[in-house]
Amino acid sequence: MLGAPTLVTAPAAEPLVVAEAKEHLRVTGTTEDALIAALITASRQRLEEITGRAFLTQTWEYALNRFPAATADNPLGAIWLPKAPLQSVTTITYIDENGASQVLVSSVYTVDTRAIPGQVVPAYDQTWPSARDVVNAVVVKYLAGFGAAATDLPEPIRHAMRIDLATLYAHREDFVTGTVVSPIRTVRTLLAPYRLYWI
């Protein structure tokens, strides 16, 4: 199972703007604009968590205790990066055997953005360097997301956000008539083709 990455930089924009959300919610006034903006962010984060994806371009760090060895299950010694789709790898830093921080030269590895989740593997005729046996010895910094603009996001995901936003707007407490508010079936159906299951 993949570990949890750390968010470094959140997306510069949201998949829905307040005006678009208000149209879907049939809200005309401005008194709840701040609330709606907060609910847009909350909905995005919630649906990203459900799908295991990053919707719009954001920067993440993923830490490992060591570089992976080639095994029968991972013959290339790949580093699998959570939060698909992977756009690019910014840096790979590691603590060498002498305890010094090093930046891995990009010619040593290959970035596979077509794989889901994205992966980084040693380049042809290259191997991962030796890292000191310490916690978080290897850190990969990378960009993930469908793109920087809301229009880069598949429309089924955007529509799932509209429906989820309406649910959050209508039910502002955890419990409504004795039941927990959770994404409704339509939202889960729209997200189903994009949901990732980490192994």
C-alpha cells in the first residue's frame, strides 16, 4: 500500500468558481459567498480523497525510508507516486550513506506520467543510489493533477462536485435526521471511472 504524501502547494484555483456554484445552488445574494467558496474547497478535497486523485495542478512530496529494490512484484524498482495523474517530478532528494543531503540528477531516472499511479524508475543502465537507513531518507517532490484550469478536469468530476456541493450546502451539520451526510449515489457513480484503489 502506498503511504500518505504531503501537500506542499495547493491548487491555484478551484474546479468551480463561486458564480458557477451559486447558479447550481440557485443562490442570488452575496451574503453566503464566503461559505460557498469554503464548501467548494471542502467538496474538492473530499472527492479527491474518495478518488485518490489530484484534480487541479498541485505540488506534493512523497517520502520513503529507502529507494525500492527490484522484486518480483516491482521488477523495475519503481517509486509509485500517490495522487494521480502525475504531471512531472520536480526533484528527488535523499540522504546518502555519509548523512549528506543529495539531489538526484534527473538523467538517472525516468518519469512515467502515463502509468496510473505515476511512477519513477531508474533510467536504462542506471540503479538507485545507496541511501542512509533513516526515516524519510528519500523524498520525491512532484506535480499532480489533470491541469491548472478547471476546464482540464473531466466534466463528470466537475458535475459530481456540483452535486456534492449542493448536499454540503443543504446539510451543514454532520447529522441530519439521525444519519451521517455522505456523498450520494449519483456522486459515487460519476466518480467511479476515476476512483483508484491502491494496492
